[in-house]
Amino acid sequence: MEKILTKKALPQWLIKLNAYQIYAPVKKENHWSYEALDKPESIRLDHLNTIQSPKMIIFPQREVFFEFHNAEGNTLVMKEPASESSATVIFGVRPCDAAGVTHQDKVFDGHFKDLYYWKRRNQTILVGLACNTPPSPHCFCLSVGGSPHSTAGFDILMTELEDSYYVESFSKKGDTLISLAGDIFSTPKENDKKDKEKAHSDSEKKLKRHIKDLETVPPKLKDMFDSPLWEEESLSCIQCGICTYLCPTCHCFDINDEKDSSSPLSGKRVRTWDNCQFPDFTMHSSGHNPRPDRASRLRQRIMHKFNYFVTNYKAYQCTGCGRCIDKCPVGIDIIEVLEKVRDYGK
Amino acid sequence: MTEEFEPKIVAFLCKWCSSAGSDLAGVSRMEYPSNVIPIQVLCSGSVSPLYILSAFNKGADGVLVSGCHPGDCHYIKGNYYSRRRIALLKELLNFIGLEPERFKMSWVSAAEGTKYTEVIKEFVDELKPLGAQTKLRRNG
Amino acid sequence: MVALEDLKQEAKNVLEGGTVKYIIGYKKPAVGFMAVPAFFHKPEDLDALVWDPTCVHNLVLFLKDEKKKKLGQKEPDERPVGIVVKGCDSRAVNVLLQENYIDRENVYILGVSCGKTGMVDLKKVRKYFKGKIISQIDFNENESFTVTTTEGKVEVPAADIFAVRCTECITASPVIHDVLLGGDSVRTPENPFGSLEEMESKSQGQKWDFWQEQLTKCIRCYACRSICPMCYCDECVVDTINFAVYPDTPAEEKAQKIKWVEKSPTTSENFIYHMVRAIHLAGRCVDCAECERACPMDIPLRFLNKKLEKESKKLFDYDVGYDTEIPSLISSFRDEDPEDFIR
């Protein structure tokens, strides 16, 4: 389904979607972040890259699996938490972040289906916004198989035109969203379509960063496990979790039992994000750590994204959003590292 | 009739003075509120700020650290170290907005059973109007 | 003002002569204008060395890695490491020396003075030059910076774009060094703790509301801990394995270890983490504000450390990072320490 929505009518559409929980980018003092939208009229879609991708909504950093307590007669009672999630619309999602969601889908839909993830995922509708200008100076989606107007993962993609949005729906969920406010949409004319296509092709030219010949990297990585390159490139790494926690594709997690403050006999089983850059991520209970240093952890990050994931799922586990480059406190640049891998030994 | 709020106090008492002082209050049959969960430590200087934060995290409405009077420390200077550390923690907790009344330090010697009961009585009286401590409490 | 050529020459001299094994300094990034830490192993690499108001990092942090690396080597190279150090960073070296974490002969300090200004704050720069592409920022002799954008050069008053901590700085040039470039620069800020005043004047409720909002944002990436030159503990209370485990540590012992802080980034757990960190840095923090700069969630972490710096000065007349011979703040006391808060 293809429609035209005037910019002025955007809040009206959102008002019609009041049955859904809506998340949208909100401007903070120094950054943008996805937040629950309570006032549809306050929506702004001129956002730069949000600090965290919509991963934080679909795969939240903390998730309670069940609660437990010791009842009378020393019996253990377990209870699933009341379902707090309702149908959710995430608005203004950038194509790289939606691509991140499709990568997460692959991981959580493998041999074991992650019910907790899918419960949320199936209730989520992604309404995207094509990037007419790159939302970050470090955007490089074109180099990793994406594009500023990619439709992967979207139910709806909007493209900003002069004073309207070109709205394309790719799923039944998307069609429903449009039909809820059918009268405010109009049918696109021939020149609207042309404008949209021009916006799309122009947007590709505006990307500043690229990696040439990235396809040569995965086969090359297979022989670089013991390369001294990792030590050189990781010299300034401080082993924080910024690059992985902000990444729209990183999905590692940990599961812990958290005791309530009041009693050791009750608590919750909780899933939280975990992170391959932390020294204790691979720590064995024997005290041995198979990834003992910065070099091996940086290697893991690059290998997972551009070697193992490519082998398993035929895609780079990177969508080119540029967050890890922009936010790294010591300036480690994944593009630079990949270029060094590509040119290594030449 | 509403039941009056009874604050829960975690008290870190040094083995040589304050804990002995509380024992004296006990064997002398002095009356004082039963809101205290005493934890005997070897010295007030051994109380890490982490213990105090953890007590608040696990649901304490007030935390008391009590040791020997200056000059009387069994380990010569443990209480002096404690005095400095606790002063800093007190300023920090005040800075982030925890009610300053919730965190107290006292010098109670082994002979001061009466003072111990007074300290506890005062503390309970100060905590009652504040209600439950939920700021630093897990799931609070 | 530091002449970059002089700095390069000094660095070259010690690296060529083999006085140092390598030099930790700054270089330009692949893209953008904020300098990044760089490790120079060969004299010819030093052409890439830079010194400008974007050299925000406290490189003393990397002495932690150097020490850990050396511990793992059988016959370590005992020569010192060359390191480019600003005024604030130099006090961090002093604290590490005071705590006997490093020895004086482990480091060769190339001291650089910030002169009349200091380091820029990237957030302020981005706001000031909204959307413009910056290629270079330079020091000036007066209290301003020269910023080069694609549209040409502009002179910007320092106050508009430099870091708050630099307005409160009292050590613009290094207090410990082997060579000093840019000369001694004495600064006497009117109010070295001015940024705290607004916060301190708030009511308890307002303070709590502020910190609750700020610390609830924390995603526990631990960038603040990792970038801090003072956070060098082998075991940290927040790590899932927060104690040393050896092959012969019995299972019961592992099971009985206390878990002080849960991994969940909930308000209560985030508070424990940040309070413990602040207290551990009392009398050790040199206000390089790297924690706040590194934080991806924009949490004003510097406030917590600055507050304790202020109280250490007020209550105990303790200055951080000037004298390596005195005992540290919390391993010492004076008879006259205040005790009016004790019953």
C-alpha cells in the first residue's frame, strides 16, 4: 500500500493510534532517545541517531522471566509476571536500526525460539523514516548491505518529501495502521513517486563513510585469529561496554536470580544484557579466562560481526549506524579496523 | 486505628565498646525500642561504606555506626579512620538527596549502656516521621 | 603556549635515544577533529603527534595497562614509558605514585601546559557549531580558541566551548614532569567549586529527583570506571565475579560470596554502584572529568566526585595530587577532624 500523508496531519494519525503504545525519538539536551510518546502533537521526526537503538524496547536490558518465593510447607512457588506489554508502535525508526532488529530475529529464531523475545517482537510494529541526510557523521550503511531507504524489517517506511511523507506499507500490520486513519491519507501522484525516488537516490550520495571491498574481509578473518593486528588496534581500548550495549545487533545476555531485599527466600529470575568486552564475560569458575586481554576481546567483537555471523546467517552483524564510532571514548573506529584487516599483509 | 510505622535500624556496633555497651543495656534490663538489628563488627574502622549502602539497599530505614570514643579504640586508631570516612559518606548521601537523619554515628563505650539506649530512642524518634526508606531500597 | 614542534622534538629525543620504550600521546582521528590516544613506538611515527584543545583524554589511564602487562612478563623491559601529561593528568600521576601503584622511574613525563584556556567540551562545540564540519581547533595566546570549519577560521571565546572543569582548574600546567613545555601557568579561579552551588542549594527532595532521573539512565557500561586512571582494582564489587578465583577455590566458597550489586540496571543498583565509586575516589579524584565525558548517557558524574573533593578540602584541608609523600585521605586522620555529627 502506498499513500501520501501531509506533515501537518502526522499528529492526527498518531492520535488515531491511541490503542497502541507509541515510542518515538525525543530530543534531550545533548542527544535523542526513544521514549514513550504521551503527546502526539509533540512528535518531531528531524532526529539524529538516538543514543540507543529500538533494541532497548524489543529486547530490553532487563527482563523478568518469573518471580519465586518459598511458600508454607517449604514449597517453591513460581509465578510469571503480569504481562505489561501491549501492541507497540515504534515511530521514526532509521533503516539501520530496523536492519538490526532483523538480525536479532535471526538469532532468537534459531534452533531454540526465544519465547520472551518473540512475545514482544510479534506485538511490535516498526514505522520507519528514510534518511534523506545521514543522521550521524559516521553512517556507513551502504557498505554493509543496507541503505538509507532500506525497507528490511519495516512494516511501514516513510520518506520525507517537501511538505508531506510518502508512506509505504509492506505488511498487514502496516496496512491496519494506515486504515485506522484512512481519510487523512491521499493517493500518491506520479510526481510524488518521482520525488520519493529522487530523495532515495540523493540520500545515498550524502553518506560520508564507506568501506571498500568489505566482502574480502570475512574469508580473510578466518586466518587472522593469531594476528598481531588485534594487539595493535586494541592498545587504547578501555574495555567498557559502550560499543556493544549501544549496538543495534549485539544480543548477548546473562540470566541471574535476584533476591528481594526483604527475604532471601523470594526473588526474580532476570535476564540482562551482557557484553563480550567485559573481562568477566568469559571468566570460567576455575579462574581461567580464555579471552584474557583487550586484544582477544576486540578480536571477538570483529570476528563475531564479520566472520562467525556471516558463516551462520549470511549477513554482516553490523548495520552501519555508526554508534560505536561516535561514542567510543578513546576513538576506536570499526571502519578503520576493518580496513586494516582488509589491507593486512598486502 | 492505623498502626504506627516502626523503622528498621541496622546498627554496626564495634565488638569492644558499643556492642558491649548494648549488652550492658540488656543485662541491666534497660528499656529501649526493639527496632535495631545489631551487627557486631571488630572495629568501627572496619565498616566499609559498602556495608552501609548495602543495608539501605536491603531495606534499612536507618543505619547506625557506633564505635569507641576517640582515644579508646582497641586497635588504637580505627575509630579515627571511621570518623573521616563516615563524614565523607554522610556528605555524599546528603548530596544525592537521602534524608540526613537516616544515617548516624555515635561513640558508645562498654560502660555506656544508658547512652546506647538514648541513642536508639532518639534515632527511632527521628526516623518515625520520615516513614519507610524507599530511595535506595531494591524494588523500593 | 606549547609549540608542537618542540613537543615532537622532545619526544623524538627520548624515543630515539632509547630512554623510553614508547610514548603515549595524541593523534588525529581518521574522521573528525577530536584527538585520540596514540602509542608511538618508532621515532618516525611521531610526525603524527598532535597537541591541541581536543586532547581531552587523561592518558595516565594507560599506565594501568602497562603495569598489568609488565606483571605478566618474565623479563619485562624496565625502561620508562613516555607520556604526554596535562596539568590535571599530572596530579593523577602523583596519586598513583603516592599509592605506590607506580614508581617514578616507570614514567618519563612530557608535561604540557594548557596556558590560559583548557580543553574543549565536545557537546558544547557541537551545539555552538550546529551542523558545521570542523577540521581543527587550536589554542590562542589569549583566552580563546581558533576553530577551523569548512567555511573558514573563527575565533571563539574559550568560555563558550571549553569544559566546565577547566573553568575551575587550579593546575593548568603539570606539577610533576621531566620536561615542561609551554611554561608554568598559574591560575586562580574565583570559585573552584562554583559548579556545585546550584545543586547544593536544592532541597533534599529536589536533589533526589535530580539524581534519580540521572542515575536511572545508567546502562552500566562501566565506561566511567574503565576510563578512570584511579580505578585500578583487580576486583570490583560490581563485577559478576567480584573476587579472585583460583583453581583450588572450593565451590562452596564461590557460592557463598556476597553479591553486593545486581547486574540489573535498576535505580537502586545503579545508586550503589555510583556511590561506591564516588566514595572510592574521595581524595583520589583529580577532576579530569573523563568519567563524565565517556558516559554515553550524559550523566553528570563529575558532580559526585567534585562534591567529595570539596568536602575533603573543607573538612580535612586535603589537596589531591600535589604531595606524593603524605598519606592518602582515608588512610590518615588528624585529632582535630570534625566530629560534630557524631552523637
